[in-house]
Amino acid sequence: MLLSVLVALTVIMVTARIVGAVFKRLGQPAVIGEVVGGILLGPSLLGRISPEAAAVLLPAEAAPFLGVISQLGVILYMFLVGLELDLRVLQSRAVVTAAISISSIVVPFGLGMALAGALFEPLAPAGVGFTSFALFLGVSMAITAFPVMARILGDQGLQRTPMGVVALTCAAINDAIAWCLLAFVVGVTQSTTSAAVQTLVLTALYIGLMLTAGRRIMAALISRFDQSPRIGERSLALVLVAVLLSAVATEFIGIHAIFGAFLLGAIIPHDSVVARHVTERLEDIVRVMFLPAFFAFTGLRTEIGLVQGVDDWLWCAAIIGVATAGKFGGTVVASKLVGLDWRDSAALGILMNTRGLVELIVLNIGLDLGVISPRLFTMLVIMALVTTMMTAPILSRLLRARPWAVAP
């Protein structure tokens, strides 16, 4: 068994690095190549052209262990995403960023719920309620991938420009609101109405506790660690224990463990010595080994062959169209209302349409809960890839002719 898992991890890591490098040469974020690499290892390609090779390289008995590794990796990754947030920046640009962020969630969320009315009968799993299905589809349309957007802006040298700062801040707020919405949807899906209300109340209490008392306690502890002559194993161990405890708390409440990890990261001062130390120690191992395992696990569950016939591909095109129109339209309208010009508003709209890894995390949760079928899961994975891949080339063309001048 151990040999099978080790072989599978080796194949996954090598494939992710090779395909990621190819996509990076094509001007796409390496993370998109890693996602595609995971899909290529699954039933969409390798399992179709050579089932024997797939059985040897990624044996079925290794899948549960890959699932555990991928979940642990996602928990650590979402903690690192939270660690990148600067809550003070969110407060300093509250009016502009809040307007854009809320609009970029409300519009695609509403359009997603409307689309659910058409998709429910042909694509919803048997036994799932329409409310859960519609809420989840709305959330899946509203996601923006903060980490992938940050990588795209960094690759193009835009992360410190006024537009880049506004875009990252809006994406951070968007992610925070989207995780709250997802927590509510998970509670509704897993519980009766009364239990869902209880889950929602406990979630609100936990968020409030973490953002007030938890934030102050964490700031005091981190300040003490920062003043220590040695920042090392002890601080890393305590932070990781805190991450796991927060993940356990949110899982116990009835929402996903990744929400607790994300929230814990968000309340740690992002510019502290401890934060930089933890990021340096964890980031590479998470990106090189854990996330490719998640991509492969997602790829094993994604079967492009499930999307068959003209009707399925038309539904897939409709999903992509609604997702893009909702994000782009909601962002552009709000950006214009707060005083940005058309070009910068369009650039922000394109950036907010980035989904990538965060969308895949949400989709895997939906598939695990049984809210979406494997066929719809595949369509939504395609949507996540298409909307993310279009970001960099369109952004480059849109902003090629001028410097970036977004009002702060």
C-alpha cells in the first residue's frame, strides 16, 4: 500500500511540474497547468487510452490516501491564503472595495441561482433539494480565486500598481464573503432547517469571536514570538496546532475545515516575522506536493467524457457565459459607480472572473456533499479552467496601450 501511494505521489508531482512549466511558457499561471495535469492523469485521458497504465500508476487503493493528503494540503493552503490578507488594507479602502466586491458576488450569485432553475431537472443528482442545488450553484458562480489572481498580477508586474492593489483587496473581500456563503450552504445541505439556523448562528459567533478576541490574542502571541531571539520550530508547531484546532472547530460546527484554517490565517498579522517564517516553511511543500495531490484527486473525479452530445456542451457554454457575465458585469457596473473609467473597470472585471484553485475546492465540497452530479461537476471544472485561462491574455491586450491609473 505504501509503495502504491509513493508511486502515485511521484507520478503526480512530476506531471504537475512538467505540465505547469508548459503552461507557464504559454503565458498562463503554472497552477492552470497543474490542474490540467491532474485531469490528464484521470479517466479523461490516461484512464481512457490506457486503463492498465492508470491502474499501475494511480491504483484504486491509493485513492483514499490521496484524498486525505489532498484535504490536508487544501487546509494548509487556505491557511496560507488567509495569512496573505491584510485586514488593515480592507478597512482603509472600505467604500470602493466593498462596493465592487459585493456587486461582484451578488450579481453572479443571483444569475447562478436563476440558471439553477434550468439545470436542476437535467443535471441535479437524485434526491437533492432545489434550494441546496440553487444556493450551491450561486456560490460556485460567485467565487474569485484570490491566490491565482495574485499570481497573474505578479507575473505581469501589476501587484503594486493602484489597480493591482484594488483588485487584490476586492478579491480578498470577495473570498471572505464567499466562504461565509459556502458555510451557510453547507449548513443548509447537511441539516434540517432548525439545524441549519443553528449552524449559521454558531458560524457567525465563531467568526465574530475570531475577529475580535481571537485577533487580539493572536496579535499578542505573535508579537511575543517576534521578539524572541529564535523564530523556529516552536512557533511553527504552535501555529500549526492553532490551524488544526480552528479547522476542527469549524468542522464541528458543521461547515468545512478549510474555513477555519482560512479564518485563522486572516487574524494573524500578515507582516509579522512569524507569518513570514511560517510561509517560508510551508509554502513550497504545500505547492510542490500537497496541491498537485489535490489536482490529481480532482482529475480522478473529472471525466470529460461525461459531457456528451450537443445539449451537454450547450449547457456547459451557458454555465461559462453566465459565470463570466455575472462576474464581469457586476464588477464593471460597481467600478463605474465608484468613479473608475471604462478601461480600468473592464480590467477589474476580467481579474475578478479568475477562479482556478479556489473554485475547484468549492466544487469538490459540492461533489462530496452530493449537491452536484459528476456530470455537472465536470462542466463546472471546465468553467473554472476557461474563465481563469482567459484572464491573462485579455488583461494584457486591454492594458497594453496605457499605464495603470486607478483612483485609490
